[in-house]
Amino acid sequence: MKLLFGWLVLIVLILYAFYYVNMNLEKSVEVKDLIKISENSNETIYSVKNSDNSDEIIELKIAKNSEIIVINADKLKKEKDSKNNNIELTINRDNKNIILVLNSKEKTSWIINSSENTKIDLIIYNKQNCEILSKSKLYKLDKNFEYFTKVEDIKFVKILNYLNKMFLINKINNFIYEKEISPKIIIDNYSNNEKYSLEYLKAKKIEKEFDFELVSSSKDLIKFNLNGPMFVEDRNNEVLNDITFSPDKSKMYQIIENGLKLIDVETKQETIKPIPVIKSIINPSGIAYDSLSENIFIANKQGKFFVFDAVEEQWISIRKYIEDFDINSLAYDEETNMYISSTWKREGLIFFDQNGNFAKRVNLENKLKGIEYHMNDKNEIPKLLVIPNGENLALVLIDKFVEKIWYYNKKEDKAILTYNYYAN
């Protein structure tokens, strides 16, 4: 009898141990190579491979109405004497399907829990800094998304584009970032934000006769209008912002460290015109061809202007025009015989003549939709070229290639986003 009782106790202990280990065993499965195989009205079905066993093919179902939660962790708000770097994340969204997008600045273990009626379809994470742990079976996908701290960031837009491309989902439902994030996060409701959607950055197509050309890195002219490059293949072409060309397009003039490079468009022959006396142009920020005087004006960031005679092909003067104005770019408006400069920080424009006399300033703050996505840590934007066309301007944002174009009506003082590389 004692022997039988002993055996029963042993069996119970074994079963309990098995149950305990099973309940606490890490069960998340890393997958790769998503391939869409079918869909119905409720979900899209993908074929994926188990990253630990490429021979194992898994059928992954993603609900079309999945809610997207994006969390970026900076530093963990730790309890006193705590040494672990764990975040316990609990999702309580009854009868909802969830896709999690997780990233960390430091090495972090994410312990994932969900309520009984919440289904986590997929976890997308950066494996370099994140470890995913779960007691229930979850699928996780490693994507090396860049770390960011706000939704007004191109890095965030790239995530939106990925979700839209892979799952036909064009918005997220919640974004969480804190400088010091809690080690325990519970999500049961969301707050709405129009910037969570790709629709927020959709450009408005407009039909206006407004064509212009920019110079590619290979010194070719690329045709644009307000809605972007006229040819799709030019979308990813790098565009130069330190160059201008003559009205007849026979010559190009490019800023170099010690002066100006003249380029014959037909023969590609180059001639260097060094600037005398000072020997270099410090912090050049804009160049424009004045078709009335046949002079080329080069501005630096501090408001100093270097003037080159395009006919005689010689330097003629250096002038200090603008005080306390960080010049971002320079343009010449033939119709009004005025120069227009954009600024790095104030999101504004100034209009002035060849003698540096101010005509007016224009404040563009809060008028250029989406420009905040391009601000750096110093609150500066990349190159913002101004293209004049009568009462209208095209404002062209360049960061290697053309990323955004706004149509600005000077009379109405209104700007419309007409091209967005990331959400067109």
C-alpha cells in the first residue's frame, strides 16, 4: 500500500513539474520570409518559415482589422537595486487582433502577456536590442527598424509604409515612448491621433502649369512639376542643391570649396574659377543665376554673398547682406527681379533685391504640412529650395533626393503639400 502511495505521489510530482515547466516555457517562435498565399474578407494568410528550422513552413494568419501598437523604450525606470532590464507588457483588448512593433535603445527583454480574448497575430521587433519572451505561442519577426522618439519622424513613416505594403494597414492605433519607461505596461485603450495614419501625409494632386528642372548627381536635368518628378524612374535620383544653370541651359555652375566649377552641359568640360583673396567659401548654402544682370550669386549660411559675372567669367564682389538670418537656400525671381531665401530654423522666406534691400518677410510656420518630420536635433530642416513662378512658389525639400514639394500662393499666403515621397 505504501509502495502504491509512493508511486502516486511520484506521478503527481512529475505531472506537476511538467505542467510548471510547460507553463513557464518560452514559446515565442521567430519566423521569416513572409509570402502572401491567400486572403478572405477577414484575414490575410501568409506562408512563413521557422527561423530555427527552415524546413518548417508555418501558416500565419493576420486579421485585416488588426490593431497596431508601436512602443519604443529608451531607459527603463528601475526599482531600487533592480538589475534586470525587463518590461512586462500586457495587452487587454477583448476580441481584438493585435500586431506589436517593439524597439529599445538598450538591451531589453519584453515579457508579453495578453487577456484571454486578445489575440496577438504578430510581434515585429528589432532583435539587436530586444528579446521577446512569452508563455503562450506567439510569432515574432525581426525587422531592423530605426529607433525614434516621436511620430513626427521619417523613421516612423517608414514603419507605416512597411505595414501598408505587407498587411494593407495604413495606420497604427497607439504609440508609446517615454524617456524613462515603466517596467510594467498595461494597454487597454487608445487615444486618437491623426498623425498615426498615412492619410495625414497624403499629398494633394493639383493641376497647374508649373514645370521646373533640377540637376541630378550625374549633372543631368530632371523634369519636375508640383506633383513630383515627371518620370517615375527619377523618384530615387539624387538631386544636387549646390548648383544652378544658365537660362539657355548650356552651362551649369556648381559651388566648390575654393570657388565655382563651370560645366559645359553638352561636352561636360569643367573649368574651375577659384575665388581670390579669401580662397574659400565658408558654409555655402545657396546659389542663384540672376538672368537680368547675368551674375551668379552664392550665399553662405551667415548672410554673406559672393558675386560672379557669368559673361566675363570672373568674380566681381563679396557683400554682406543679411544679419541674423540663417540662409538655407537662394533663388532668383525673374518676374519681380527679387531674390528669395529660405531659412534653416524659422520656416520662413525673405525677399530682397540685388543691393540687399528687404522687400518683405513671410512666416511659413505651421503652413508646410509634414515639414516637422524632417527636423534634426537642432530643429533645422534639410535643403528647402524655392522655385519662383509668378504669384506662386514651389518649395522643394531635398535630402539627397526630393522628399516633399509644397505649392505656395504668395497672394493668399497658403501652402499645399503636393508631393510626398513617403506617402504618395
